[in-house]
Amino acid sequence: MLHKRNVFKGTAGALTVAALAALTSSGAHADRFNMADRFNNALEAVQEGIDLLLPGDLDSKDVKARIGVGLGWTPDYDGSNNYRFRALPLVDIRYKEVWRLNGGQFTYSALKKGAFEAGPLLNLHTGRSEEDNRALEGLGDISTTVDVGVFARYGTKNMLISGDVRQALGAKQGMQIRLTAGHGIFKSGDFAMGAGIRAKWLSEKAMQTNYGVTPAQAATSARGLEAFDANAGLSELSLNVIGAYKVTESVRVLALVSVGRLFGSAKNSPLAAGGYGSATQLISGTGIQFQF
């Protein structure tokens, strides 16, 4: 038993390192990873809902992990009306229900009392390449950076409410606040389905970086985009629905549909309203996860 536990710890540690390495190397190529990042963000909005749908799956005094791959359609950039098919890693690793690596986000539950937990977080904030879409040409790239912040989460067997505040350390990404409410809405045998609503608020710096167009950028824009000053505010509301089917005790098949709507400066940006984008953002995909 001790030998098996040591082997498992070594395997889990290797998977953690491999996952972080993959995220870091992908972050160096923003044009390749940001589609996956957006899909992963949508999945993250309801992936915690799997805990509601399949309670006890990852309860452990040691390391537990779900590792898999997802395939899905995502916009070229936030606000685009052009979609591409992408694959991405699905990573959910936990240790003693204290720390968790979920996609590109690492959280530590410094405070835990009953159904409530809170603590610090680190998040890999991927960038954007002007090669992603013709509408971005001439605007320059947005580099990948890291967010630091805090999170709070309250979850029961049927409901999840969470929120976090993040401050980017670079790339002029500023601050963002995210609120998520999820609910397990259906379960029959080995199939379960849940939904999550997410709201995202961006600071003026973050809004300008992602949706604004400076006079200098307007002068070099391949599409002749007009200069646009973005303001802080609510940037997006999204409804994310996920289905999970338990194939075996260690294999799960997932399906995701996300419908988002841009607001404020994000909606009025030339990148979304200039004939090259849309205020409605759709994501759909499927994936498979293996539990260790």
C-alpha cells in the first residue's frame, strides 16, 4: 500500500509539473493558446459544478487529479464573430482540499469553515496576438502575464457561489472581478448536468487593453479601425451549461455550451461593433477526463 501511494504521489507530481510546463509554454504563443484559454475559462465557470453533480469524486486526504483533453469552437478573440476549432488540456489537481490547480488558476484555501472557503490565487493570464484575426492586425500583441488576487467560495450539494478579484502584474491588463453562481439542475443515473452564470468586471486599464483602440493603433490598423477609449465596467455576462457522464469510476465525458453577451465598452468597441465582431459570444465543445 505504501509503495502504491508513493508511486501515485510521484505520478501526480509529474502530472502537475507537466501541466504547468504545458501552460507556460503555451502562454509564450498567445495566438495559439488564447482560444484554449477562453474555452478553459468557460469550462472553469462550471467545472466546479461537477463537484455538485458528482459529489465526493475528488474527496481525499492526499492528491487527487482529473486530467484530460477538450475539443471545442471558440471566438478568435473576445468580441470576434469568427470561430476556430481548438484542443486544450483539462487539468484539475487538488491536494487535501487545500490547494487546487484548475486550468491555469492556482488557489490556496487559507480559510475554510464549513461550506465556505477563501484564500489567495495565482492565474496565468494569456495574451492576444494580432495574427489571430484580420481585425487585430496593426494593433500589436498583448503579452501573457500573471494575475494575483483573492477568492471566496461557498458551496453546498446543490449550489455554488464564488467570486475573485485579480490584479495583473503586467501586460497592462489591470484588474478584474468575477462572480459565478452555479447549480446542479439534473441528474439521472451516471449522467448529470449543471449550469453556471458568470459576470466579469474590468478596470479602465483592462478594458482599454482588450477592447480599446489608441490613436497610434488606429493609424496602423489593417481594417482602419477608429480610435476608441474604453471605460471601466461590466464587460460580459455568460451562461455556461455542462453535462458530465460517468463512463467508469475513473473516466468522465464532458460537454459544454457557453453563451456570453458583452456590455459597456466591450460591446461598443470597434472590435465587436465594427462589422468584424459580435456582442454575442458562443463556445461549444466536448472533452474527456481521467481521474487519478
